[in-house]
Amino acid sequence: MEGMPAAASDPIRSLEVATYAVPTDRPESDGTMEWERTEVIVVAAAAAGATGLGWTYASRASAELIRSLLKPAVEGRPALATEELWERMSAALRNAGLPGAGAMALSAVDIALWDLKARILGRSLVDLMGGARRAVELYGSGGFTSYTEGELAEQLAGWAGAGLRGVKMKVGRHPDADPHRVRQARRAIGPAVALMVDANGAYGRKEALRQAGRFAGDAQVSWFEEPVSSDDLAGLRVIRDRAPPGQDIAAGEYGHAPYYFRAMLEAGAVDCLQADATRCGGFTGFLKAAALAEAWHLPLSAHCAPQLHAHAGCAAPGLRHVEYFHDHVRVERLLFSGILEPREGRLEPDPARPGHGLALKEADAARYRI
């Protein structure tokens, strides 16, 4: 292409994938699950003397889909054609199933391809995507149901003290105890920090409505995430319509394709749409979700993976904030170099560093490799 560097037309030479399992620092649970480790699928895409790095938080099943279906779909294709490659990968996953493991496999590769493109062009991802801002707002996220009240208070107060303007805790595993734990959390963080709760779909509709009222009292909860299953769009709409004033209903973290987000928006199910670049089709899918949220005049919140969403979030015009999730903060620090550190409750990508600026710490990561 005229005006482009010679490397721009170079094909993707190789696509490699590895799986890592990082133990949690203590047992963790939310309203519907318990876990003691986090699995990470890491992808390296090489072309034109550069290597792009991508990852997703998924089981090793996604790694096998990358090897068997996505690697043949992208190797030998033009390295800069991210949209074409996204379409090819989506087609390759048709019979295997795009939702879930398939979408997370696609996401890891797409992120690696965007990073590769930016490195070939010598640009940061935030500049390549056309940043709408230079930094993203963070909120601290953890507060697992397995934590004691002391552990919960210490973690949330730590984020508040570090300058994060919002913190989120898990609810739903012990419904009768939830109002008390939420009030304890409010005492720990003080009145100025936003308190958010996430039920991970653990409540039924009527119970969620009861809890919404309880959480809105002394605790002043302003964000209620997945009060019911995110697949229950009618239930989300009911709760959104009847939630106390000032309490936003949020969902969308399991979105895997643009039509998923469109259905959620058409149902009027949320006050704030969530999207996760490691699940929704990578940076390509995240930007499509951002466009849909903008079309519905709703804000967008990035779910987890803060080092990746620091860049993609800067490119989303209606971004509200990025989830600074305890597990992923730990994993990203353990596996990657070049980590962005929060400053005054925000993450700011470095425009002088090509791509997302991160690299796999091979020696450190080796101990966690499956």
C-alpha cells in the first residue's frame, strides 16, 4: 500500500500459545463460584520482525481452539488486517461454538494481533486506536465472600486510601449476611468513596429487589452488578426499573459478540454496559461494544484485565471506569514486565511505548506454565 512501510504487507509468520495457572493468594469465592487459581492463555503473534502479545483468563480448552482452529486461520495472512483476521477467526469457530471458550480464544489472538500491528507501526495502542482520553478511571474490585470481615475491610480501605474513587465487593453466597457485610464495608471506606456490589447472578428477582433496597440504606450502594443472571434480561429490566434512585444496574461481562450487547441494550436491562476485551472478541470486539453503548447513550465499564483495558478504555468515548480486579492485578504483575501503576486512581498508558508496552517475563512465568 502506497505510503505504508514495507513491513505493513508482511504476513503473520507464527502464532504460539501457552497456558499458565497462578494460585490465588488465599481461597476466593463469589455468589456462585469458588476457586483457588487463575488460568491464563498467552498468545504471541510474530511478523515483520515484531511480536505481539495477547492473553485471556480462560481454561486450557481455549488454548486448544487457538492451536487447532485459529492458528491456521491467521498464519500467512496480512499482519495489519485486524478486522479481516477477526472475521476469519469468527468463521473458523462457527462449528466449535463462539460463546465461552471460543470467544476467549479469539480474544487472546485479537489482542496479540493489535499489539503486533502497533509494534510494526511503532505506535502505542492508545494512539493507534485513537484515544478519546489519556488515562482511565479505576475502581478496586475483590471483597470476596470467602474473606473475613477484617480481610474485607482491609482490602477495600486499602484501595480507598490509595486514591481509588470506588470499590466493589462480592455478595450473594450468604444472602442473610450480605446487608451486614455491606454496612461494614461502608464503615471501612468512609462516605466519600463509591461502594459497589456484585452478586454474579446469585439472587432471584424478588430477593435481588429486597437486597437492592437494603444496600441503598446506610451503605449507600450505587452499583449493583448482575443482581440476577445476565441471561435473564427481563429480570435485569425489572430490577433496573425498580431499583432505588442512584443505584445503577450493570451487566455484560460475559458478552462474546456484538449481538449479545445489542440484545442487552434493546431490553433496557442495564444502566451501564460492561464489556471484557478478554472475552468479547479482543480489542476489536471491545470497540464494537463501545460503539453500541454510545449508540444507546449509555456508559461503558471495562471488566477486569486492567493492563489491557488501560489502552482500549482510552479509545472508548463513553467509558466510565476500568475494574482493577485483585486477581488480575496479581497475575499481570507476576507474568508481565512493563506494568502500568495507578496514579491518583487512574491508569495512563505511555504513548512512547509501542503496543501495550508489556512483555512476558519468561523465567518468572515458567513456574506457572501448564
